[in-house]
Amino acid sequence: MTALTSSGLLAGIESRNRIDAQDVQLMRREAYGDGTISRAEADALLQLNAACPDQCPEWHAFFVEALTDYIVHQEKPAGYISVQNAEWLIEGISRDGLVRSLNELELLVRVLEVAKFSPERLVRFALEQVKQAVVEAKGPLMIGGELVPGLVGATEVELLRRILYAFGGDGNIAITRSEAEVLFEINDATADSRNDPAWNDLFVKAIANFVMCTSGYEAPTREVALRQENFFDRADADISGFFARMASGGARGMLAAYRLPTDIDSDWEARNQCNDANKRRAERIDNTEAKWLAERIGRNGRLHDNERALVKFIEQSSPSIHPDLRTLLEKVA
């Protein structure tokens, strides 16, 4: 047992269903007495969060900090979330697929932001929380009554953006099929609503990024990470900037981001130069992507405005258009 779990402090706090600032000060001292957070302590903090609805602001900060430290930094190599730890987190903060509270949702997003690599299952789960709130009016985002069901507001767009940025990690720059599917589901459910304009911008750029898949960087396996971790530490700022430029500018800015030369490390310089032809070919929509996109766009019988913009963008920016997309292109001509 650890100092935090054996002292009786947590039991005393739970018995009165309230966490105050003094409690947090004591918990912080005991939890970090040995410099680390143990699995037993992490489980105890999750249990306390669920048991005490009356929580001070200091608790929210400590809860997110302590559990992020545990799940991101306790496993080796530091910064990489294992599948097992991802499942532990999902099980600990949710019930029936829904995260229980806002600070648990913040924990989920913060873990994605801090980690250098996370399993795709974890980012899909995070995106699903936004979808559940927007489409079905369920989950912690409904707390406070500010979210309007059936509409994507500025708050939801920024949360989606945080999640997509976070999953970029050390190399997962290209949007995955799993992420794209959730974005399409949100788009279909809110197509007739007056969504925040930022949603259309994010949707078009994210799906176009999935289709074109030009980043050229891949998240390493654990074996590779043990060899290259220092390289990724040095490359963090440039990779983050690359993705930020891609997702925050207009269509011209997005293409400029794809084509900006990179000097993130001399070890990769030769590889990137040699792969110029491969990157160019990556902008071509292959058979699998074209079939999925052709079936997915306009699936409910009509093209939404942002889907039209997406197809136009693909037509103008991708040097080779697959025949399966010709019908779509003709619809928006």
C-alpha cells in the first residue's frame, strides 16, 4: 500500500462527499511523497472523483495532473500510452461509453495532448464524446446547458480540434479513417443546423488530409521509440507547427503546409528528399480511399455544402482523381 491509500485520508474525504483545497494539499503531499503516482493511487483518485460531487477548483487541477502523470509517464518509454493503459483509462472514467464528468473529459484530452503516441482507440473514444453530446445530447458536455443539441458550436469545434491536434503526437499527422468516420457522423447529424463556421473549415481540412495523406511521418513502435525518443523530443515543435498550419489556415494555407520543406533533423533530411516522388503520389486518391469517400459523401442522398467544398478542394489540389470520384465531381461542377 502507498502513503495516500493507507493513511485514511481518502476514506475521510469520501465520507463527507466533499473535496476542499486543504484536502488537495494533503493528497498532493502524500501522493508525490515518493515522486511517482502508483496504480493503486490512480485507482483511488478515480474512485474519489466519482464519490464526491462537491469539488473545489484545486481538485480538478490535481486530478488531471496526477492521473496524466501516471498514465503517460509511468510506462516505458515515457510518453507512449499502451493499449492496456488506454483501456484502463476508458474503463475508469466512463460508463456505458460516456465519460462521467467534465474533469474526466479534460483528463482524457490532456492525456492525448501530453502523450507522444496514443492508441487510435483512445482518440476515437474522445471524439465519440463530442459526437454523443452534439447528436444525442448525452455526456458531460451537456452540463451547464450551454451546448445546443443538433448543432456544432464554437466550443465543440475547439474541443474536436484539440483532440485532432493531440492525436498528431510525434507523427500521426494524417487523419485516420476512424477519426474521419466520426467527423462524417457529426456532419450528417448537423447538416441542417446553423453550425459555427469553424466546423465547416475543420471538417473540410480534416477529411482532405485523410484522403491526401501527405504527412510522411509515422508514429514509431515501442521498439523504434526506444531508439529514436531523443529525435522525437527535438522534432516536437516543428511537427506541431506543421499540423497547426495545416489545420488553421485556408485552403491555400493547407497546401502550403503540405509543401513546406522540413529540416526537423538531419537524419530525416535525406529520406524526405528521396521521398519527394512518393509524397507526390500520396496526393493521388487510391482505390480504397476513393471507394470509401465516394460511398461516404452524400450517403443520405444529398451533398452537404461542406461536402461540396471538400470535393472541390480534392479536385483542385490532388493531381490524380480516381474514377470512382468522377460522379461526385460532376455533381459539384
